[in-house]
Amino acid sequence: MRRRGLVDILLPLSVVLVLVFFYIPIATLVLFSFTSSRFLSWPIPDYSLRWYGELLADRNFWDALGNSAILAGVSTVVATGLGLLGAFAWLRYSYRFQRAFQVLTFAPLLFPQLLLGVVMLLWFSVLTGWLGTSPGLWSAVIGHVVYITPFAIVIICVQMHGFDVTLEQAAEDAGASRWQVMRQVTLPLLWPGIFSALIFAFLLSWGNFYITYSLSGTARTLPTYVFSGIAVGSSPIYPALAALTFAPAMVLIVVVDVIRRRAAKRRVGGRTAD
Amino acid sequence: MAQQKSWRDGALQLTTLPLVLVFAAFFLVPLAMTAVLSFQGMQNYRLSWTWNLAIWSDVFSQWHYWSIMGRTLGMASVATGLCVLIALPVAYALVTRLQKWADHVMVLVVFAFLTDAVLKTFGWVLFLDRSGVMNGMLEVLGLGKAAVDVLFSPFATMIGMVYNLLPYAIFTIALSMARTDRDLVLAAYDSGASRWRALREITLPLAWPGIVAGGVLVFVLSLGVFLEPKVMGGGTSPMAAELIRQSFETRVNWPLGAALTLVLIVIGAVSLIAIGGLAFFAARKRGVRV
């Protein structure tokens, strides 16, 4: 065994410090969500749930919540579906122009979100000018799909990477049709990846600011609702909103991790049992 | 392992065509449209199809635009350097020292990454504010009345940028380090290499592609931020994205916005190619195959 040195303290310390850094604003928001004061300054005079009440009484909040749910729900399903298709085309097949296909479907990830939003906004403005409509939630859905699909592809590809093709071949040899192989062998094996892609996509869309901001027209989602609010002045309802939305997000992420780990264990277990 | 397919194959068409359609219609065409729009003009808040170079001559003659582009490049470079420098030890620690905790730490990082950036940025404002948590804590620690004023400065903007972009660097670098064969490092130890030497000659070169990828990702994404400069920087030193936003919203000048967007995209692409080239040569010089 090697001697323990300063490095063995400094390296773990860096991880701790980074975690503290990541959770400073999150903890600050949760802390301030319980203030009773109108002003968000330290020290907090008294604790209360007053601002949760104020938030829940705000109609704009409910509108934004509804829009966020629709936007995230639709874009998640579409982006993950496209991501699943894309992952097959990325990894399972080889064909002419494969590299071009990969570049095209990965490029939006390398785009600053605002530019992606602006570029699409220009196109939608011209398009809606011809069609006589205006950008709204529907154009934000398209924007989110273009932005999130590359993430979904990458996540599903990671799951597909260790895929054992012989299982499919065995099913085929046993007389299964192509569709049966897909439904009973391929998709169940890919399920942990698909599931994490779904959750990841949902949260990316739910928390997205730049693309929604550019493309949603007059419809507001939670991030743009908060942005337009804090641009005018800070109010204690935003920390309350943060605390309310952080909790379910954390639960979702932990669930994904548990499922992913269980799947990994099963895979290793299967191998050793052979 | 990959199956050879021709474009006539149904499965290949099914898996590629929907994506090609979506990405062509809503990514490639918009890019082309942006280029086309930069040659048009604006009259009475309406687009007029004039086809001239008026916007471009305006863009190239205004020093103001280029100084903002320069500042954006500077901020993006600093943010990239900081993110990579912070992510390196963290990723290395997760892979070599804290394997047991790595999954849990990653869950925490993913959560911080996926929550609403507007709210997190607002959280920073509350923390850094003159009468915020940080100054309150400094006072308790006896560092006294000298309230630290960091909010609404380029420094605060930088904190926000590093905060929002650091996860990208951590993910890519940790991934490339995790895939490094541990046995190679152990072999180096066995043949008498010091820890420092093993790190320099085995771990870093093998993780190099991940480090470059993380850096490139952070750099490109940091070119387009306007939330942090506006909310944390107080709008005193705007960056390129703010300029683009204003040209659309305040000045309602689409062609100008389109032209500035293109300038930023080109700057990003050129730096990407430059970084990629440099990284490639640096790696080759050290005898690493890329």
C-alpha cells in the first residue's frame, strides 16, 4: 500500500468544496423560502410558510406551471423517441453518410442555447408570417426537441454500448419475429437507458430558460415567469417556488440512479452466473 | 458489431429519416435563414427584403460590437480555464479515491446541473448580496462590518458562468478518466514511477481527449450566456448574447440580430477549430495517438 500523503486529503477536499459550491445557491433559496419578511436579506427575522401561500394564490404561477408541464411532457416524449431511433442509427448500423448523420444530430449540443433559440426564432417568425400564426408553446416544443434529442441519443447510446447482440440472435434463432425481438429482448435491455433519457429530458426541458425565452411567444413557463419577475424586483415567492420544484426533481434523479444501479448489478450478476 | 446497411433498408430509414427531417427543418434551414436575413433590412418594425450589405457594413464599422465580442471571448476563455482546472482534481478524486462515493456525488452534481438555471442564479444573488447570506456569515466569523461587494461586477458574472458550466467539464473529464485502464497506472507504479510522474505520463495523456472535449463544450456554451451577466453582473458589462437579445427586443432589428448571431457562431467555430488543432498537435508532440 502506498503512503498516504497530502494529496489524499486535498483531492477529496476538492470534491467536498465543489459540492458546497454547487449547493450554495440551492440552500440559500430553500432557506429564504421560509422567511416571513418581504425583504430577502440576512438575517431572516422569522420563519413562516407565508410566501408558499402567496405563491399558490398567484394565478400566473399556475399558468406557468401548466405551460411548463405541457412543454416538458410533449418534448420529453418526442425527444426520447427520436433519441432512441438516433441511438440505433448511431451505434447499431453502419452506412454511407453515417458520419454526416452523427454530426447533424449532435451539433445542437455544441450550440449556445440562446443562439439556437434565436436562429429558430428567426425561422419561425418568417414561417408564421407566411402562415398567419404566431410563435407560442408549439414552437417552444420544437426548440426543446432539437435541443434535447442529442442528450437523449448520448444517454441511450451509453446503455447500448455494452449491448450483447447474441441475445437478439438467440431470440431470432428460437423463431421470434423481428418485432418480438425488439419488444421482448432489445427494448427491455435498453430500458434503463431509455428511462434515464426520459427523466433527463424532462428536467432539461422543465428548467430550460434560453430556448423557451426565445421561442414561446407570450406563453410563460416557470423559468421565464421567474426571470420576468426578478428582472423587475426580487420577491420571496421565488425562493418558495424553487423549494417546491427542487424536491420532486431530486426524487426523480435518485429514482433514476437506483434503477440504473440495479440494472448494472443485474448485468454483472448475469455474467458471473454463466 | 455494427450491421452494414444500405439506404434502401427499411430499418435504417425508420431510424434516420425522422431525425434528418427534424434537424434539417428546424436546425439547418434556420441557420441558412439567419444568413439570408442578415442581408435584409428593417422598415417600420417590419422586415423588408432588400438584399444589400447595409447591416454588414454597419456591423464591421461599429467598434462597440467588436469590443463586446472581445469581452465575451475573454470571459469565455477565463470560464473555460477555471472549469477545467476545477474539474480535473474533482474528476481524478472521484475515479481514484472516492469510488465508493462517486455515484452519490454524481447524483448531487446532476441534480445541481438539471435544476432551473434562473432560480439558481437568483439564489446566487441572494447569497452574494450586500445584505445577503455571505456577508452575514462573514460578520458572524468576526470579519466584521467590511461588507464585501461582489454582486453586479464581472467577477460575479464569472462565478455564475463557472457555476452553470462546471458540470459539463466534470462529466466529460470524469468519463474519460473512468475509462482509463487502472492497470496501466499500477504498471507504472510497479516500474518505479512516482505518483506525479504516473499522473503526468499516463493518466493525463489518456484523459486528454476528455479534457479537450470538456473545455471545448464549456467554451462554446459560455459564448452564449446572458442570464449571468444580466442577473449577477447587473448588466454593467454586457456580453454578446445580451447584444443579440437587445437587437431583437429593444431595437427590433432582426437583420442586425441575425448578423451578430452569425458573427458569434463564426467566432465559436473558429476557436473550436483552433483549440482542436492545438490539442491535436500538443498530443502528437507528446507521442499520444489521437
